[in-house]
Amino acid sequence: GTQREGQLSLGALDALLAGDASAGAAPALPASEIAVDAVRIRVSTPQGVATGTLGGSVQSAADGAIDGEFKLALDGGGLRARGALEVSGSLDAPAFHALLEVEPGLPIAGRVEVRGRIEREQGERVFDATVALRDTSFTSEIMRVSGVNGVIALRGPPLHTPKKQIL
């Protein structure tokens, strides 16, 4: 995926996720199940490049409901993490739950959990999500922060946080 001009693009998936709003038709998976196995991931960080894999599947029912789970593993660039992504709902209004656990002993450690939903408002795609930080920590040459817990709400596009949140 890429973000350009305030819009998130997932390449060939953009047309599928957009659906045909003019005809009121909801998008649908082109098959009853789509599976990916060992998709390679590359993330550039200030400490270097992290590489990893993503694998899992998503299924669709005759009524348009979707259900799926994916597993993630990353290593390198000051990061070593394992995670899972669950999707449900429909392609027109998917819900997601992501959990990422960063292994201790690295500059960043702890658990990050994201829950959210993508919907349409006035014909445009919007998303709402909450990011929960659980016992997260960060260590650098000039400071150390530990025991960070809290929840941050996000909304987009463009990505922003509602006012007056306290972490």
C-alpha cells in the first residue's frame, strides 16, 4: 500500500474495495476464499530495514459476509514482532482487529492492539479505529520511556485524532 495526496491506495484492491457506489452494489470477493502464503514484507525504519512474512486467508459467504485471519512476523531494523489481523463484516463495511507484540530487549517493546471499522459516509470511505498501547516502552540514547498504557482514537482520511485525548 501507499499513501499519496491524503489517500491510501492498495493497488489492484482499490477497485474491489471501492465497489460500484453509483449502482448501490456492494463489493464482493471474486472467489469464496482468498489465501496468501508467506507474502514478503519490507519496512524501512530509522534503525534499518525490517523484513518479514504475512500469511492467512479471507472467506466470503453467499450473503457477502467476510471472515479471515492473517499472521505477521517481522525482524530487523530494531524490530522483532509477531502479530495477527482478523477481518469480519463485509467488503463494503469491513471491521478489523490487529494485535502486534514486539519482543522485549529491543528499542521498542510491548503490545499494540488496533480495532476499527471502515464505512461509507456521504459516499466516501472513512475509518474509525482505536489503538491500545499495553506496557509499551521505548529506549534511545537520550531517554527511556516505559509502562505506557492507553488508548488513542484515530479517524480518516486524512488520518487524524479527535481533539482532547489523553494518553
